[in-house]
Amino acid sequence: MTKKFVRYTVDQEGVALITLDHPQTRNALSDELLDELLSVLSRARHDQGARVVVLTSSHDRIFSSGGNLNAFADDRPPITKYGELNRFPRLFELIGALGKPVICAANGDVLAGAFGLALACDLVIAKESVRFGCPEINVGAFPFMISALIYRNVNRMKANELMMLGELITAEEACDLGFVNKVVPDDKFDEAVTSWAHKIASKSPLLMRLGKDAINATRDLALHEALDALQAQLALAFTTEDLVEGVRAFREKRPPEWRMR
């Protein structure tokens, strides 16, 4: 049987749990694991029963150790290595275009390429004990592929410090820097992740998709271009039954019944 590096389940509330599951390598982002992760995320994108995605790890201390160092130093021709580098851009772009919120449940250290994976998500919840960082420079590499995400989420000088010194920071420091939403005591972590995921799953999947698509399309545009695009998205939202149902349910003090149209 082919080894699976990523697990996928969906609960009754519509929470799709994607679990990195290759603890032998500390969930190193090998080509095989990345290919499975891309496939599973695509599955979640098209799964009508999935309203929110939670990305986590089966390892007891490491979310992911990042890129596969063995692949960096192997004897494959450089042109071959270059041709395989598109997995990270495809992964980050797929998360942005997923149409569903993605929560990074950082239940272990988030290192190197996995740091970029966390930053590509919409929300990050971290255990109090975990650390974040880019230690690649300590072994003669540089976080090329994730530097664009770091610069979009971290102050320039602190971003340079993370990438050039290669030191790890705590979850609390990450929260202070603004790229972690919430830090939770380790024994309360699973409860906190479930609570957030179920809250998001209870919202209109249609409006959530329209909203995430709008954010993804406009975050790097000039202000006037972004506002034009957002005005069009708002006009589209006005045509949905879910917007009408949400307002009606609020006025009638009852839970909404989303029609997803």
C-alpha cells in the first residue's frame, strides 16, 4: 500500500481536518508530502461538506521541520531541482484561492518552509510551547520561497532578523509580531482550535467564499483598483439569498439557515 503522508477527515460541522502525518521526518516538506498536500487541499476546495480547513500535524512536538534538507544537497542536476520548485508557489496560491478559510493549528514548532505555509493560511492558532522561525541560514540556505510571505506579514526589520539570524521565536513573540492570532496553553489547544473552526463553519459558506476570494484578489492592488473590485463583489453579495437570510435571521433572533445561493 502506498504510504500516505497527509490525512483528511471532515466532521459533522463541516470542519475539514488536514493532518501532516510523516513523523519519521518531522513532517519535512518533501516532494511526496507536498504533492499529497496539494491533492488534499484541492479535494477540500471541491468538497461541498467542507466549510473550513484546519491544517495541523500528528507529530507531538513539530508541526513541520520545513523543506527536505537531503534534497537540497543531493546530486540531481540543478535544472531538475529548479523544475520541481514550483510546488511551494502552487501550494501558497492554492491556499489563497481555496474559497474556504484555512486555520493553521500550530501544535508544534513551525520551521523554515513550514513557516511560509503557516503565513499562507488565514488564521494561526499556536500552542504556548511552540516556536516559529527560519533556521535555514544556519545550514547555508536562505528562505527564498517564503520571503515574500514573510515580508507581507512581518515588519521589515524583524523579517530581516528572522531570515538573517536564523533564531527561533516563541509563540507569544509571534503573536506580538502579528502573524499569530491566538496563543493557547497546551492543554487547552485542541478545544480552542475546535471552537474557532466550528464558529467559522457556522457562517455562510457562500459569503465566506466571496469574501476570501475578494481578499485574495485585492490585497496587492492599488487602493483605487481594490475598491473597484470590492464594490463589484459587494454588488454580487447583494444578489445572494444568504445575505437576505442572514439579516432576516438576525432580526428574528434565530439561527440562520444558509441556502448557499
